Amino acid sequence: MKIFIIATFIAIAPLLHASITLSNNTWRIEADPQTLAVTAQLKDGSTLPISSPQSPAKISKLAHEPMEASWFLDDRQTSIAMRLESDTLHVRVIASSNGDFTWPVISPAKTSRAYILPIWEGSYVPIDDTDWIKHLTTDGPFDVYGLSLPLWGIDAGGHTLTYMLPTPFNSELAFSSEDGKLASKVVHHFVPANKKREYEVLISLGPASPIEPALRYRRYLIAQHQFVPMTKKIEKTSNAAKLLGAAHVYVWGADAPSRYDVKDWKKFAAAFVTKAKASDDSIAKQIWPSLDNEAKKLLEGLPKQEFADAYTTGTAARGISAALAKIPDGRANLYGAFPDSLADPKTWGDGLSTKMLDQLSAAKLDRLWLGAESATSLEAHPEFADRAKDLGYLVGYYDSYHSIHAPGVTDTWETAQFDQKLYDTGGIMKPDGSLRGGFKQKGHLLSPLAARPYVEKRVIEQMKLTHANSIFVDCDAFGEIFDDYSPNHPATQFDDMSARLSRLAWMRDTFGAVIGSEGGVWYSASTIHFAHGMMTGVIGWGDKDLTEKSSPYYLGGYYPPDGPAFAIKQVPMKDVYIKLFVDPRFRLPLYQAALHDSIIATHEWSAGTLKFSNVLAEREATELLYNVPPLYHLNLAEWKKHKDFITKQYAFFSPLHRKGALLPMTKFTWLTDDRRVQQTQLGDELQLTANFSDKPFTIDGATIPPMGVRATNLRTNESTMWNPN
């Protein structure tokens, strides 16, 4: 008998470590402490795999209660704790030393239909879609903190599994293909920069909804008192109310005078060249040496031309404008010398001009966010900002503290110029002591901790000179943060993020400014008011078809300054990007479901509403369905070209957004099996139905045309219809 007892103990002892069970009224979790495999058993009898087994590890210190367990991985010197609370499994990992830890590992399962991914606004990824598998396995792994929300989901048919990382720093979500289906894993890096070696994952069981992970994250933020609604932001920054119903417009053309400000170019050029070459002093003579040879040649030839074309006059105006900026009272003196040929200097400019504002106002666009490409452009037109504010608009400028270049180098940009001291000491350092390269590997990435005094000095001066009431800061909310090993300003990723948010909050609170940034990922939502890049982000980075001039998909360069092609040129989008980033069958309003009434998000500036000619109708309908603003790039010529379209879209969008922007997105539904007819709901007030098919769709007695959107007031049952034709 004694021998039998001993034999039984030896046989059972490994099994005690092989499986633990956590159970409550919602579900039962079975976990293998040695392989870290986890499976959920549901009340309906179904099984959902949560994480696949890994190589067995030697364990110790196993403690097990009905709804929690903990143990120690001896080989990895790592503690594991699991706790079941209602519909959520809490998993905490604490490491004794630096290194990588992989968990969860998600293999394709029979129950898995698709991944729900917060890539930009949101993506629905069928588990066996070859294009998506190629994209995710090629472009990954993805920093979890860089996703729009720190989570992902699995459509498991009758249920949704949500994986959320409350503190997602130093974690990467990597994808692979297993038997033609999408698999994934998270690798967490315990790094020297972060002495707190903890990693946490929350896995939640939810109903069958493609936006369930986002709705769950929203509930989490509210429970943690981290959700800041737009109503509260408006209480703090009253001008933020002007974002409600506003279209977003980058205005181009800061030349003063611009080509539009000369009444008769042939007459003006003849008189200007004559005075420039005369012996006596004149403003023309002061300007002439600053002009390049092309501008001089064009001005000399203009009187003989039959027609003063846009290229000739634009080039001449650009040269004169640049020269005048260096001459005290240059504009007044030029106008005084040629009063019959020039318009009033107060109206000078192209997109950055009061005449542009007058046209926008006359078209009944009464709420706009207007952005200049730089503070310098806006500084040259204080009358533009003043007039814009009188009209009730928000007016801001682009700034960036992402990269720093050596002082005075060629091929630089003004936002990357500081001083030698900051260049020598302010770069973000890798663990090996080298510095991280800046944008396009020029210069260094700039530490937000080191930059702070320079930020305050620059912004104080800019706000004084620009008369702006808004600022757009590139990159800070993009989802790119770093551990910094510099002895001058050491930082964890959390520290880096916090420093970026701190400077944005300082700009907001010091000047009462409406603050925007690129991307707008989860960590920035409580701080900023608007984001450019969530609806369409930077796509096709490194794709030569988008950067080679001979390609039909060439996005365009940064020329001419009064209307750069990258912003204004309309081009077709490549089919592969249409599927990944436009096709409504694969898009989800995850960001909106989590944060719609907290932050106003639209496209990245290189992917504005009008940019892609072959998907204009789809993107336009998606904007309306998600209740987000359009983004345009305008100068006087572009306004003339697109005026009818813009005013039509604004008239439909703006009234809906004025109310909808303050409401949460509570529902998203596919109304057809092919996922081409979709419906969103904002609060209990507004329902939006979009028909992305090529045939009319009838609902509640109303017929929605292809690419049309029906907006219904749920309280009055009144509807309006967007028809793109």
C-alpha cells in the first residue's frame, strides 16, 4: 500500500503543475503553468483558445485559488500571476532581469474569423486573407504603443476576444502565417531603461461586435478616470468649440505679392525692370540683385509675352516676395513705387490672404480650421490671422520638434534648426551609445526633455508674431516614442511620451490654443483637441511607385511652394492600398468607437480628402459615416477648381458634426453580408447609413444611392441624404 501511494504521488505531481482552472459565472479559464497555454471554456459549451503552448518550463511556488493563481518560471526567473474578474482575465508578468518575454501566442483556431486591429482608424482582417497576411507579416512587427488603441481583437463568431495592454510600452505585436492563416504573438522587452520590469495583459470576453474591443477600451478609460470628453476640453479651451462642424484646410501661397496681386503683369514687369536697371536708387533696384537668374529672365521677357502664364508670374512673384521680406518696409515701398499696378498690400497673398478668406466666408463655410505650413508663413500675414479670427475660424501653423540638424547645414528645414549646444547634447541615444537618426536619417531625433526650454522660447515668439489661436505639432501624437540612454536626459518610453504630452498641454494652457498633432494615438487623446492622420495615415512608405516621377501613382514633390504637388496633385491610389486602407469591407471605426466625443480626427496632410482620384467617393462616404471632418489643401486656384464640391460636402457634413462631435459612437453594424452597407450610431440621436455598393439600397422606405449616406435624427425621425452625384 505504501508503494502504491508513492507511485501515485510521482505520477500525479507533474499533473498538478500541468493545468490550473479559474472559474466564475461568465467563463472558465484553463491554464498550463509550464507552457503558458490558456484556453477558455464558455457557458454555451464552446472553447476559445487564448494563447498557444510554448516550450515547457520548470516552475515553482505555484499557488492556486478559485479565481487566481501565481507561479514562478525558474528558468526565466519570472513570476506569473493570473486573476479572473468577471469577463476579464488579468495576466501580470514580473521579470527579475532584462530580456524578452513572449506571451500571448495566438494560433489560428476554428472559431477565429478575423482580427480586429487598430491600425489607423481600424481594420477588419479576415484570418485567411492573403493580401493582409502579406502586409502584416512584411510591415510588422508593430509597437503596441504605436497602434491607435493599445489592443487588438479576435472575431470568434458568436463572441469577441479583446487583448489589451494597459501599459503597452516595449511590447511588439508580430504576425506570421500558419497554414495560410494569420497568427500572432506579443514580445515584451524588459529593457535596462525601465527598472520596473512588469508586463500586463487583459483578455476579455465580449459580444459579437467588430467594435467591441474599442467600446471596451472606452469603458476602461472611463473606469480609470482617464477619458476626457470634448465638452470638458471646451470648458478648458473655449476656442475648441470652433472645431465642431469645421472642415480642416491647409492654405498655401504666402508670397506677398502673389501672382494675383499684380493687376497687369506685362505693364508691371516693364516698369519694374526699367527701374531696376536705372542709375537712381529705387525699391526695384534693391530687389533686383536678390532675384535668381530665372526670375530676372522671366521679368525681362514678360512684356513681350502674349499671355502672362501662371508659371512665369508665380516664379516672378516668389522672387520679389522673398526679396521684400529682407527689406524694411519693403511691401509699402513697392506699392508706393507701383500703385497703379499692385493691389492693396493688406490683401496680398494667395491662399494666405484676406481675399481667400472672403471667398470662403462668402461660400458660407462659417467654421474652418485653417493651417499654414509654417509659423514663418503666418508671421508674414498677420492680417490673415486677424481676419480669420474675426470670421470665427481657427487659424494655426505647423511646427515640429521631432528632428534636430546641425546649425547651418544645407538641405535642412527650419523646424529642425536650434543651436549647436542642443545639437551636441539633445539627441536620443540608443543603448550602444549611438544617436537615433532623424526624419529621413538626417540629423538626430530630438529628446523632448532636452528640447523643452527651446520649445517654450520658440512658441512664445511664434504666438506673438503669428496671431494664431491654434498650433499643429507634428509627430508628438504619432505613436513614436523612445527609451533614451543619454546620460544628459535619460528616459523610458513612458517618460518620453509624458514629456511630449507635457509640452502640448503647456501650449494649450499657456495660450488657450487649440492643439492638434499627427496621428492622435491613444496616449494623446486626453491632451489634444484634434488629430491629422487617423482616417488615412502615411501609406506606402518606401514604395518607389509613389516616389518616382514616371509612375502614375507618383504622389508629387514639395514644389511649387504656393501649391506643393504632394498636397494638391490628384493621383490614383494603388489597388493594394485601396484594399488595405480604403475598402469599406476591411475598415472599422475603432478609434471613433473609443474616442469620437473626445478628439476630432481626420486624414494625414499628404492624404487629404481630394488626394486620391479613384477612391474619392468611398473616402467621402466614410468620412460622413464616421462623422469626421474632411481635410483639404487650398490656394486660390484650387478653391476655384473644387469650390462646388467643397461647399456641397460642407453643407451636408457641418450641421451633423456640430451635434455629432459631442456624442459617443455607440454602434457599428454591417447591414449586408458583403459588408458594403454599413451603419453607425452616435448616442441616441444620430444614425448614419452608408451604401458602399454599386447598387441602390433601400432602408425604412428610403433609397440610398451608391456611395450615398443617409443621416437620420433618431429623436425626430427626420432624414437627409448625401448623394455624391
